[in-house]
Amino acid sequence: MCSMRNSKPIRVGLVADEPIRLAGLASIFDEKPSPGQPPLLPVAGTLDELLSGSSLEYLLVDLSSSSGGTELLKKVRRMRPALRLIVIGPEGNDELVMESIIVGARAYLNCSDSPQLIRQAIEVVTSGSIWAPRRLLSKLIDRLLAVPDSSIANSAPHLTLREHQVLELILLALPNREIARQLGIEERTVKAHVGSLMRKTGADNRIELSMRALNLSLATKAEPKRNHFVPVTKQ
């Protein structure tokens, strides 16, 4: 049954203003998926067209050839908050990387990165994890911990035993697939628990969930390994 689920293609929307860049992004999907990964299907169109459809779960945005910058990402978040963003942008702009992640990007790559690396990052995101430079995630964590979040409730929300277990493994930077394996449950069940944790804490993504969990002391057994926050990344 698992192999049947994996055979269903995952639709990934492509956003780029330049036709050449758009064609280059589409070519990334010509390669066969890695073992155990479902096939990926690129979907081209204007941003409004892509956001109006309900079948997309992922959106690959090339900021280096798209106008709007992080405002474009914020628009996506407002219209489709559950859409998972993969961002390609200029190299060396640490502030843009952190802003993109805060807005909700699950991955940030440089426009000079190879198609193979971009494909690898997409597969990491579709497996339920995050792709970004470790050093910037460390800076982001320091920033979030230093700024009081007024949106966090004074009292910690009630979590079930299973939600505690899932949260502790999230803090160890494990993707959904590995969490499911360790807990002996289905990956879709892990996704449901992650969704419940985000609703209870008011978090929009896994990074914010981790930060709020630390601030509220929701996880007592697992220590976040900051040097291993991302399972696969480019330094």
C-alpha cells in the first residue's frame, strides 16, 4: 500500500517571471525520483492561477527572477497558509534568507545552486523536513528567543502523550517519515499530530513550533540539537 501511495505524483507550482528561468526550473523535474520518493510533477502558471487551485501543496518560487521579494511570499501565506514554500534567491543575503523562513519558507536555495541540489532540497521538503543553512537557522533561533512573542498564551496548551512524543522528535529535527518509524505509526498520523500542535501553539511552521515549544517548556525530555536542526543542507 505504501508503494501505491508513493506512486502518486506530488504537484509543485513554479513561479518565475523569466521564461528561461521557468524552463530551467521545469527541467529539474525531468530526473527520476530518489529511491522511496514519489514522483514530482511541475505545474506552471501565474501566481494567481497557482494559488487559485486547491491541488497544490508545494510552491517553488524563484525570487531572483520574480518581482515582489518577500511581499510575494507574504501574499502566498495570506491566500494559501498551508502551501509549503521552496524559495530560490540571491546568494549572500542572510537577511532575506531569515525573512523567507520567518514568512514560512521550508527551503531556501541560492540561484547559483545546481539543479541536482535544488531537486534534493525539494525532496527533503516533500518528506516533511526543512532545508536551510545551519548557521542562519542558529541566528534565527537566537533572534526569536531574544524577542518576546506577545501572541504566545500565558499558559501552556494541553498536549496529549502522543503529541508530546511527536514534539520531542521534531525538536531533534527528524522528518515526519522518521518520526513515524520511531513511534510505529503512519506518516499521515504524524502529519495530523503536527497540525494539531501548530493549532494549539499558534505556530505557522515547524521552526516557529519549536521556538514556542521551547518558550512554553512543552518538551521536557528532548534537547534541541541546534547544530543538526536540518537533516540535509548546504553549508
